[in-house]
Amino acid sequence: MSFVKRIEAIVKPFKLEEIRQALLEAGVQGLTVFDAEGIGRQKGHTEIYRGSEYAADMLPKIKLEILVDDSQLEAVLTVLADTARTGKSGDGKIFVTTIEGLQRIRTGETGSAALE
């Protein structure tokens, strides 16, 4: 039995186009992109606004959601990690979860068939 996996990746915004192109070349047929902000080990930085210093600790990120068949998982994880990596703090995280159910609204297809 083949399972559908949801990959969520939090990455630096300037890497989006490079990641999107690499995923297309790897055969990923769709992804969803969200604007996000976050804080982690990177800790943000301080800025000055109208003469007052304040902490800008919520840094801009993007969140990608990708659904793949179990057979594509390792390849997509490799593409994401290799493409998003800059080697500097704040490169992001990748999360993988198993999807219990999936249905394409237009056709009623379910499971992996709904991804095609």
C-alpha cells in the first residue's frame, strides 16, 4: 500500500524560485507557498526606527507544503535540503507527516491517484 506524505519546509524567502525550479525538475506537480515569520536559533536582529532601537526577532520565511507519493519522498527531501541550504543559520526545517486521507474535489479520486 502506498501512502501520501505531506512535506512542510520553512526556508529563506530568496530561495523560493531556485527550490520551485528544482522541485519541478524532480517531478513534483504542485506545491503551496505561504508567507511566514519565525524565530529560532537565528534570534533576529535590532533595528532603529525614528531614533528608537527595537528587536526585529520575527524573521521573514516562507513555508512550502508539498504532497508526494511515498515513493517520491526521499528524492524530494534531498532536493529540498540541497537547494535550500546556504550553510548559514536560519536555513530552515523540513517536516514530514503521513496523510490519512486525500481526495481531489473535481474528480473524486482518492489517495495517490489524487496527486496525478
